[in-house]
Amino acid sequence: MSHRNARLTVHGRRLLVTRVLAGRPVPHVAAEMGISRATAHKWMRRWRREGEAGLHDRSSRPLATPHRTCAELEARVCQLRRSRKLGPARIGPIVGLPASTVHRILTRHGLNRLAWLDRPTGEPIRRYERSRPGELVHVDIKKLGNIPDGGGHRVMDRRSAADNKIATTDRRRNCHPVIGYSYVHSAVDDHSRLAYSEVLTDERKDTAVAFWQRAQLFFATNGITVERVLTDNGSCYKSRLWRDTLTTAGITHKRTRPYRPQTNGKVERFNRTLLDEWAYARPYTSNDERTHALTHFLHTYNHHRSHTALGGHPPISRISNPAGQYT
């Protein structure tokens, strides 16, 4: 294989062949180029046998590896990695192999890094990214428990927090106090990761459609024309109202396979960021306080927060016309 100190690259091998074909002896050409006679004869043999293709580098992988671990044992190693997320030092004693051999097996199958595996299934993550803003927008809903006025158990002890709940009757549990839920509707552009979210009271079709119309306006304000929308199989996204709204706007609607949230991974990952950096970032004394904090979080996320998938830049950096300022 060629390296930075190699005497012969593909260009040098062509030069070798040219000089030999011009009638120069192979030993003389080898001496001029600072290589051995054997090396010069080797490249001439390859050129005569294969032509131009013979002058290119080949893989150094052996044609046969008779001492390689059998396929059944490799399958067992991969199964333990996917199902139990064990490392080479843990898998080795189970299957009777050295940890170094287990590591080579995991590397061969692309399982050597847990960060490359999907958490629920253990399968290697197949990442994708659309080439331009608006080509695909991910939409999803995250359900959050409401916060009673005065705060929940993150602000006070659990007994006091229970007494502070809204006195709403839960018929299934014989007058247990419940406070209900909020639903965070989110839309994330696949290419730029630009995000729009709202905290709403339910996840019905009318609410979901109204949210999407506002989200579409948000993307249009930032110079993004939405072409396709990807959702899960929630009932609101199966409704005729949702379908007709997108069709009227000239938008194609796609749904993920059942029980495959990985396909909608951009917005699923955004939901985790919402929980870590907004919903549970600090104690809130009321549901309204948490809802009002969402606006500040979204601005920070879109305009200032670095995104590892974008080379450390915020999502707005991938928008050519943010907020319509160039129109």
C-alpha cells in the first residue's frame, strides 16, 4: 500500500512501465528510481497480466484465514453484544475467547462502539440526513405530567407535593388526585435541525393540524418550503383532516413503521433534549412557568446551542435565509 515515503505511487509505476517499454533494461530503471529489481519486475508482471488496473494498490487482506473464529461463535458474540450490551472483557469468559479476539469480532461486525448501536434493539444505527432544508420535517408529540401551582416533588417533599395536587377525581382509582398532562408538539427539519414546539392540552387531530399550520408558517418565515413530513402512527396523524391539510399544501406525508421510532430519530432525539435542557433543567413552581420557559429554550436551541451533527454550529447556521431577512 502507498504511504507518504513510498518510492512508487500509481504515477511512479506508470513511469516505470513507460521507461521499460522504451527499451531500457529493468535493472537500470530500478536503480534510477531507487527501488529493487524484484520490485520493478513485480510491477512489470502485474502490468503485463492486468494492464492499467494492475498498477493500483490491492488489499493486504489474506485470501484465506483458516484460524478465524467459527461463524457460530461470532454470532454468539454479536448476540451478547446486542442483547446485553456487554464489553469484550465480559463476553470473553462467557464464550471462552480472549477479550482481544472478542474485540476483533465486534470490530469486524461494526459493534465495537456502543454509541453506534440503537439502545432498544442493539442494531447498528443507520444515520441519514436530507440534502436541503424542508426536504423532510419530523413531527412528534411528547407527553408530560402537569406541575401543580406551588410546585411538585422536585420543589417540595413528596407528601407536601401530593397535598398540593389539583383535586380532580380519577374514577379508576377511587378519587385519587390527578393533575393531568400537557402535550409538547414538535417539528424538526431533517437537514438543519431547526425546531418548533408548542405545549398544548391534547393530541387530537384538530390540535395537531392547528399546530402544524403554525409550524409550517414558522418554517416559511425562515425561508424553508416543506416538501415532506414524517410522523409516527398516532391516531391524529392517521386522520383524514391531517391528510387533507398536508395534501392541500402540496406536502407528502410519510409514516414510520410500527414500533420503529428510530426512523423518526431527529425529533425523538430532540424530545430527549427537551427533557434534559427544558422540562427537567430546573424546578418549576407551576405549569405556566415551565410553558413560558419553552420560548427561551427554543431560541437558544435554534440560534446559539452548538449541535454535534452540524460541526458544533447551531441549526440556524444551515438556513440560507433566516427569518426572511434577505427577501
